Amino acid sequence: HFSTTPSAQREIQSVIVVGAGLMGAGIAQVAAQAQLNVTMVDLSPDQLQKGRDIIAASVRRVAKKKFPDDEGKQSEYVDRTWSFIETGTKAEAVVAGADLVVEAIVENIDTKQKLFMSLDAAAPKHTIFTSNTSSLPIAEIAKVTSEDRQARFAGLHFFNPVPAMKLVEIVKTDKVDTETYQSLVDVTNRIGKTSVACKDTPGFIVNRLLVPYMMESLRIVERGEASLEDIDVAMKLGAGFPMGPIELSDFVGLDTLKSIVEGWAREGKVEPAFVKPVKQLTDLVAKGHFGRKTGKGFYEYVGPNGARVG
Ligand code: 3HC
């Protein structure tokens, strides 16, 4: 008889974050701030350095906010956060000590499946696998792992900027067991975020609503009904959004937005009107103008991730 009471559940203490981009670095940071042992993994020392730079800037900001008038406490907080972060270039080599894996690598099904297949062979039985994907079905990624692992394989979807956004979507495939789900709820709380549960459906909750809204704002421009700026002002002042939909598209990344919509079109599970392409979006992405991160999207920025200039 195996107990399925909560006592069978292990507390998550050590986390491997695979991918040191904006999302991976943010996830590693918030986990370390919550004093979980984190190993951030990426393919090269260069990519890891970029991740460290993202964390360094953001953790300083968090420390300043936490201890506004005490520089000593600020640097103590920064140092303590770093003391919980290690880095590496081979996930398989460090997964033996992990309770949780959070994958935040490129949005490519083959690359993700390859990673999880090799991690499945190297990881302890109890290790929970999660993906931060925003455009691929979790079950599709998970299916290359063993049946046992699929019961411990869920979506863990964070939002940009990770240190500031308080939500995490926990995506449950049909195979995820109760202990795994509960462990993910607990670790999300520990990180200081609120979780919501969602089935493994296109866009989960947030993107399913946000992406059609962003796309329709671009169609308003395409039809010549309002300007970019007026749409943003309208939604900020008329609906209380912190950013208008066009600014938000640049912020999320036009390449990301386009690939989510194309993924949905391929799957054929959402309303066809929601996935109708927008020419200006296609053209900008083709030119490498991905939004804020490249210094140009619908608007222009001082440089990659810089302030807006036009
Ligand atoms: N690191 C640490 N803290 C940060 C941060 C960062 N990178 N970015 C913002 N913050 C904190 C600030 O310290 C500040 O905290 P406070 O209000 O407690 O003092 C707070 O966030 C607000 O920041 P600012 O005052 O500097 O700037 P704004 O008020 O303009 O807010 C914003 C910036 C939080 C980005 C806000 O504009 C916003 O919420 N925008 C919408 C973001 C959004 O919708 N994200 C989700 C996109 S969808 C997604 O990610 C899913 C994916 O799958 C596509």
C-alpha cells in the first residue's frame, strides 16, 4: 500500500532552470530570492553571463525596493540571493540533485523533447519536470519521457518581467498526479507568486485572452481605424491596463507573438478569426524587428531593451 496523503509529497529545495534568457534568468532569480538552491543552465558561458547580467540588474532593483534607506541591507540581500545560484552548461550533469526542473529554452518541440529525454534518464524518480512554454502543448513535450515521469510533468508558466508579475499558471495534463500539482502550488507560493490551475489548452488562461486582444489591436491599425499611439492611450486610460496592447506586443516580443498565433493556427483548436495573420507583424518579424529586445518593433527604442524613443 502506497500512501497518497500529502506526507508522501516532498518539499522542493533544489531547482534547475534550463535556459538563461529573460524568462529563465527571472525564474532563477525569484527562486533564489526565496532561498531555493538554484542551478541555472545554458549551452555556453556567454549565454550564462547574459543571464547573470539580467539577474544582477533586477535583483539590485528588488533590493532597493525592499530596503530603500539601507545600502548595507541591500547588498546583503543581493549577496545572499547570489549565494543560492550556481550555473552550469550541462543539465544532465546536475539533475541528480534536483527536485524540480524548469525548462525555459527555445520554443522548439524537437529541442525540448531532446532535452527532456536525456534528463529523464539522468534524473531521480521524484524529480518534477516543468516547461515554461507559452506556445507548445505540455503533453506533446512530456510524451518522450517515461509514464512515471509524465505523472510528474506539468507546465509552469511565468510572466514577463518575472520578478514583478505575481502569477504562475500551473498546467495540468491528464496524467499529472495530485502530489505533483500540490508540490507546484507550494513552491509557487514559496516564490511569492499566486498560482492558478489550467488544462493543457492553447494559451492556457492568460495568453488565450491576451494574444487575441493584442492581435485585434494590430488589426485596428491595419484597417486604418486608429493609430498605434491612440490604441495604447485608449487601453491604458480607458481600461486601466499598465501598458497598451501595442507596447505590450513590443514588450512580449513580436517573434513570440507571431509564433504563438502560428502554433494555434497549426493546431486548429481556436477560433480561426483569432489567428488571422497581420501583415505588419509578419513584415517586422521578417526584418528582425522583434520589439523592445531588438530596439525596434512597432515603436523604436534607444537600443535593445532601452527606453522608448518613438
Ligand atoms: N525586476 C524587478 N522588479 C521589476 C522589474 C524587473 N525586471 N520590472 C518591474 N519591476 C517592479 C518595479 O520594481 C515596480 O515595483 P513597485 O511597483 O512595487 O515599486 C513595479 O515592478 C513596477 O515597475 P515600474 O514602476 O518601473 O514600471 P511600471 O509601473 O511602468 O511597470 C511593468 C512596469 C511591471 C512591466 C508594467 O508596465 C506591466 O505590468 N506591464 C504589463 C506586463 C504584462 O502584461 N506582462 C505579461 C505579458 S504576457 C507573458 O509574459 C506571457 C508570455 O508567455 C508571452
